[in-house]
Amino acid sequence: MRQWARRGTRPRQPADQRYESAYLFGAICPARGIGAALALPFADTQAMQLHLDEIARTVRRGAHAVLLLDRAG
């Protein structure tokens, strides 16, 4: 967004707040027909830990889970 101003001045530039983002974390078990998912306003280490905790609550004790991470840093 461009804004014209006199040279040497610093005009106020309001932030564009028309959009909000959500980050979706999800996992499914096709064999059991269940899943675990979170919608969060951020994607960082803490969010990933929340997702792993949610998966851990869903996976049966003694079972294994395989995670495929798309575009994970």
C-alpha cells in the first residue's frame, strides 16, 4: 500500500487488519476412524508440542504413530 507524504515527514500508516490466519494441525488413523486436530493462531515449537500431546492422547498405549510433516522447518 502506498501513501504520499511531504518529504521529511512520517505519515501514519494503519496496519491492514482485514485478514486473520489460522494454522491447522491434524492427524488421522484410517483403520480406527479417529483423528486429533488443533486450529491455532500460531505455528511454533509450542504449537507443535500441543499437537504431539493431542496425538499422544489419541494413540492407543503400545501402538506406534508415524508423522509426515509437510514443509516443516
